[in-house]
Amino acid sequence: MAIEQTTRQTIQQRLSIKAQQKLKILAMPLTDLLDDLQQAVLDNPFLKVKVPSLSGITSRYPIDWLADQNATHQSLEDYLLTQVGLTMRDLPLKTLVQYLIYHLDNNGYLTITLAAAAKACRVNQVMITDALTLLQQLEPAGVGGRSLQEVLRLQAQRDDTAPVGTEEILDHHLPALAENKNGLIQRATGLTASQVQAVLDYIRTLSPAPGAQFTADTPTAFAFPEVQVAADHGTVQVGLLKDTQIRLSFNTQYMAELSRYGEHDAQLQNYLTVQQKAYQTLLTAYTERQVTLLRVTQAIVARQHAFFVDPEQPLVPLLVKEVAEQLKLSPSTISRTINGKYLEFNRHIYELRHFFTYRSAVGYSQDALLSAVQTLIEAEDKQHPLTDNAIVAALQQKHIKLSRRTVVKYRDKLNIPAANKRREF
């Protein structure tokens, strides 16, 4: 009887540990989860983690770095070292990459020559060049560049949507581009005027200082969306955002080699079994996190359908309890799911909590009003851009009453200059 009771307690403890890990991972924002996985990699030598490629987001448009209660204190150096810890096992190269990271300035530029780095580390030029290549593959895109030209090119290389001729212009005609000598570039490259303009517009979206979003002693808030919402003619689709998905895998080949080597070593065999089970538990917890995140977001989008079809529409009242009842989950599970999680929609990033009964004073969500201002400006005649008073008048025609001062505030928040600075000739 005592043995049965002990066995039952042991099973319950194991289930409790698994349940606790699932709840912990469900509640984690993406950046916290990455930190947690770094420790998991150290604990389990067979675990392989492929970190998200956040440049897939930042290359499309400037990401909203939102300041909220989930701000993460992290410097560029710490962020890069975290990625190195998650992705690199080759000790010599790993050490060299870390050395180069310590020689980046606050903007993400490499401040030491490869020759000097090779001499200091007592390695040949090939090894230090390989280390630089690995560094330049980390996030944010452009880090490890040694010049403005290289920083911009590193970002463009990762972006499949970069316009035709981007790399050629960056390599050979960047000074001419900076001086608006588009005609000279056309003759040299054979590109059309519209193609050169497309490259110019695209380069303006790139960051000349990829590390500037981090600071060594100030909190940096990361708002990386994990879900994408797209609307097309009244149809709204929701899916996990590929750019921020984590890939977990298990090095079965390495495990098999160790297993054969220690075939008669009971302690080793037990260790291998424990590590494999730990991986399965982690994989299950992360998979369930993503499934729950998607289900909750789908429920939110279904309730706020009018907003996603037309962002000028106000949000409808929505409670955590309502989503919980619909999905047959506990309110605490819903709260954990929306904690520090974000979705991407209409070139903006929204925290999931935003969609729970948030209203502005005029009956529209602030993001809806920002989107209304942005939509008007994007559709304006570029040779005769809308003044702030004209924007006020246009919004009034849509039954949206905003003061000129509020329009200016929203325009500044969107990083859109005044009309006289938006005029194109």
C-alpha cells in the first residue's frame, strides 16, 4: 500500500512539473522565452534551437518598439551574446564571434580591423573572417558592418522583397544616390527612373544604425509580433508569423554516437534518456503555447472583425472571461496567453491586450485614429500633400472629429513630417 502511494505521488509530481513548465512557457513573451531557451541549451547538449529571423519584419517596415510594462532591459551586446549561446557550439569560432561582439559600437558597427582582431586572438585571417560572417548573420540585420554601405547591404541581402538593382546601387552608386543623381545612376545601371526611385525609397526604410535601438543602460521594449492578421475584401485571415517562430530539434545523431560509445554504461544511458524526455517535454510545451496563442488570437479577431476589415471602426467590448468561455479554457490561461504577446496587422503592431475593451475618448481606438491619419497621407497627391488642417477636414467627412493639435500629435507619432517636407517634385 505504501509503495502504491509513493508511486502515485511520484507520478503526480512529474505531471505537476510538466504542467508548470507548460504554464510558464505559455505566459512568456517571446524575448523571455529566448532567454529561457538559452539556459535549456546549456542544460541539454542535444537540444538545437533556431532563433527567429526578426529582420523579416524590420525589412518590411520600421517595427513599433513599444514601451510598456513588459520592457526588457537588454543591451545590444547582451542580445547578440544570447543568440550566440543559442546557436553556436564550435568553441573556437564561438569565442572569436564573442570577441568581435565586444568590439561593436552602440550603432552595431565593428570598430576593430580584421587584421588587428586576428593578431589579438592569434588566429589566421580565414578564421576571423568566418567569425565575422557568423556575426553578420545575427539579429538585428546589419550588425557587424564596417561601413554604412556594408550595413545597408547586409540588410538588403536578407530581404527577398528588395527592389531590382538594390545591391548594385549600394555597391557602386551610393554617393550618387545620396546626392539625388538619379539620372547618372540610370545611365550607369540601365535601370528605369521608376526602378531607381523604388531603390531609393527602399533604402530609406533600412536602418543606418542597426544597434541604435539598444542602449547599454536604458530599458529597451521589444514588441515582436508572433501572429499575423491580414484582411482582404472583408475576409480576415490569422496565422502564426513565420519570422518569429522558434524551431526546436534534437541532435539524434550525436545521441546515437554517445549511446554506442557507452553501450554498457548504465549511468550514461539514463542520462541520455532523461535529456530526450526533457526535449520532448519542452517541445510539447512550446507547441501547445503556439496552438493556444493562435486559437486565442482567432477568437479576438472574430470578435473585433469590424476593426480588422476597417481600422476606422471602433473596438467592441470584449472581456477575457468571454474568450475563455468560448474556447473552454480558464480565464487565467487566456491572461497568460495574451501576456506580452503581439500581432501584426496593417503595418502596425498591437499587443493582444489592446483588443479587450480599450476605447479612446471619441469612441475610436487610438490605433484606428492613427491608421486613419496614415491612410489619408498615403493616398495624398505627393506634389500637393495634405496640410494638417486639410487632414482635419478630411476626417470630419468621415465623421471623425479631431483637432489640428491632435492630428499633429498623431502625425508625429507616426514619424510623418509636415506637408512642406513631404512634397515630391
